[in-house]
Amino acid sequence: EPEVTQTPSHQVTQMGQEVILRCVPISNHLYFYWYRQILGQKVEFLVSFYNNEISEKSEIFDDQFSVERPDGSNFTLKIRSTKLEDSAMYFCASGEEAGGPYEQYFGPGTRLTVT
Amino acid sequence: AQSVTQLGSHVSVSEGALVLLRCNYSSSVPPYLFWYVQYPNQGLQLLLKYTSAATLVKGINGFEAEFKKSETSFHLTKPSAHMSDAAEYFCAVSEVGGTSYGKLTFGQGTILTVHP
């Protein structure tokens, strides 16, 4: 069964460093998403990506964040200069249906720890 | 704006007992509603979804949920709990149409514990 994969499973970085989180969505999917979950808090939407551009983003997704689909298979989230409060589990998701209901398949997550 | 409230951050049941996990939503437009399950150290797995067809939705592993518009609820039930159901469950809402591309808004999650 096709699945969304994410690498690395755990990333430790120092404050101020850049990190890139990688995701391989399911191959025929059209919609791509990043969410995050700070320990003990809700899963929060960061950004959606469709047709090679950002379709929607949350107020969390500021200029420090960017997304890219560099080669038609990978989908990356870059954090330019990490802060302590960026420590969280980051989930990638992908979905296939045009026009909804945008059923989303999630990857296992990358745990980002900023020290 | 859409929001989700899950009543009860922890629910504990005995094996074989009824499971009821509560979810109430708020949405300014007709919603799509989802339940996801997360097992330890794994991603979110879709249990079931409501997409404006039948109000009683059946999902995987014997779970079902009923959409009640008048109560703005989408509670998750299973008639008989199994030890393997122990996990964290998330209710989520997404809005239909407009400029939304399926952004999910999640509840805070309910941890289900099943006792032998």
C-alpha cells in the first residue's frame, strides 16, 4: 500500500541553524501539506501546496518557512533560522482528490528538537 | 473560521465495553469531518470521514461516527473495545469549497486507554 514517507525521523539542531525536512508524498497525489504538533498541543496546519505553489498558509508560516517540490517527488519544508519554539513534530500529508474532500494521508512525522 | 472541540483528553474503558469519543465542531460553511488515530511513534491514520452523504459513517476497525448538524457533533463510537484500540484519536474539520484546499483543523486529541 502506498504511503507517505518522511526523513529524518528525528532532527536535532542548534538555534539559528537552517533545517530541511523531507517528505515523499504518494505518487499520484496532487495536494501537499505540512502540519506541526508542539508537545502537548494540537496538530496545527502550516501550509498547503498545489500546482507548484502555496495555496494556503497559516499565520505560523512566516518568512522563516518555505516549501518546495524540487523534483516532482520530494516535498520539503525549510526553516531558515530555527528558534527554540520551532521544536515540534512535523507531519507531511498528501491528498489526491480535486475539489474535495481532500482526504489526507499522513507521514510518520519528523521530530525536530532545537537546542 | 472552523474549530473542533474534543470533550475529554483521556477516556478509559474496559475491553469489550462501548467506546464513545466526543467531538463538536464549528464551521461557517458545510464541513467535511474526519477522525484520525495515532498509535505511538506513528503518523496519523484516517479512521473515517463525513463528506455530506450518509450521516452515519462507518470506518476501519469497527468504528463509526454520526454527523448531527443540529448538535454540531461528530462523535466516534465502537460497540466493543479491543486492547489494540488503545491510541490517541483526533477529530478534524475542513471546509467545503471556497478558497480552501483542504486545510484540516484538529481537536486537541483524546487518549483512549483499554483495560483488560
